[in-house]
Amino acid sequence: MNDKAIFIVGCPRSGTTILTEILNRHPDISITPETHYFSKFKHHLALKYMPLVKNKYDINKNFLFFICKNRLFFNIFSRKITYEKLLNELDNFPFFHDSKLEKDTIKSYIKEHRNTQLKPYHMVFKAWVSCYAKKYNKKIPGEKTPINVFYMKTIQKIFENACFIHIIRNPYSTIASMNKMPWSSSDSKRNAYLWKKYNDVSNNNLKNYYLLRFEELVEKPDIVLKDLFDNINVEYSNTVLEPSTNDRDYEANGEYWKKNSSKQISRKNISSDISNLSKDEIKAIKKTIGKKLFLKYGYDF
């Protein structure tokens, strides 16, 4: 089985949605809407099965929640969660329905492609991403959930030939944008910490990792995208620069901040009201992120 798949990661408000729209225009690529599989679905499972595990092991509830959230311990406990239970909970997970897939579709894929070397928890993720691409008759599946930047090594175990595209954006622009989001804090220092956390990650032992600067994508999209496709070993198509005609209504889904992502890319996408940041906020951002990380990614300190 060809395990080639593309995963877009990076700090929220860094251009992950725009990049998703661009890649989805390619005739061979299909990137799912955000799955939040390794974050919110994991916690969904933890909460669902806490009482069951608690009765069996008779341990403190708070410690149990820690165990379920902790990757190492969750991997141990997740082995006890069967395919049937996983699929039932997936059917109750809102982000799964964003993909407009049916539980039976995932079940059929698992039956046909079941990999005994993968835990059921991991195999269900593989089925979700793969079935979404199959739905659109695309041969290269993919996924975009920004927080998956912390799960790249896990994903590589599931998709052996996974390609990771880590998109990064000027910290001031990213933080100014995050400050305005309904799901984020308006605290620039806190958002600076998140920018640092998302972008100060190790890409060691990843076979296919590509770092992309948002500003370069916007300023010279044809050059940057040709280089990107060359690096992920996918034939370039001019369709990626055409405006999207997808059926995803971001405003209807309550994600109004993403509504312009399907339009043709332009330099206007770079600005994000940086002028709204005060001198004290800029000072706090610099102190939190540090000069080394600014310069590592080519941003003025």
C-alpha cells in the first residue's frame, strides 16, 4: 500500500488554511478539514472511558485523567479500546462530521486495509484521512490540524511516507491575528508563548519535512510552490494558483475568519494589523520568543 500522505502543521493563524486550499486545488491531493484526532478526540475517548478504567484499576480520577492525556500512558490504555468502540465514538465526534464521511465507510476501509502492526486507535486515523481522499477520487490523502506539529513522529508511524509541511509566519503578524480570534486569548504574551511552542519543535528523524515561510508563499507563490512540490515529490500543477471552487462554507461553520482563504492569494494576506500591538506588547513578545528563534526563521528582532 502506498502510504504517501501530506500533513500541514504550524501555529494557528500562520496560513495553514490558505495552504490547505492551495493543495486541495491539485488534481491528486485531498486535505481533510481539521480532524483534531490526536488532541480533542483523544480527550473525548479519555473522558468516555475514564469510569471503565477507574473501576478496573481503582485509581484516583485526577491521576487517571493525567494518564489518559499523557501520550505514553494513553497508548497503553488505548490498546483496550476496540474498533467498535472507536467507531462509535468517532460517529459522535463533531470534527468527523465536518469531513462528511460515514462510519460505515471507515469500517469498510479498515476491513479491507487492516494493518496488524497499527493499534486500532492509529488505524482509524489512517482510515479517516484515506477515505476522505477517496471520496474526491484523489490518490494522495492529507490532513491539516495545526496542533499536529506535536504529533509528527506518531503520524509518520501511521503513514510511513508522510510529508510534513510546517508553515511559519512572522510572529508579530501571527500574534496580532490570534489576539482577535474568538477561540484565542487577547493576551499577546500568552500567544507569543504559543508561537514559540509551535515553532520550536524538533524535526529530527522525520523523513520528509519541509519548512515554508508564509510571507514567501504570498510574495512569490509560483516559485515557492514549485519548490514545495519538488521536495515532496509530487508533480506540480498550475491549478494550485487558481481560486478555489470547493463546497466548504467557513462562515456557515462559524469559522468566519477563514472565509477569504479560498480566494486567489495576494500580498494583502501578509498584513494583520501589527500596528495594533503596543510597545509593551512588542517588548513582551520579544522577551517570550527570544532573539535566537526570530533569527532562526529569518525575522527581524
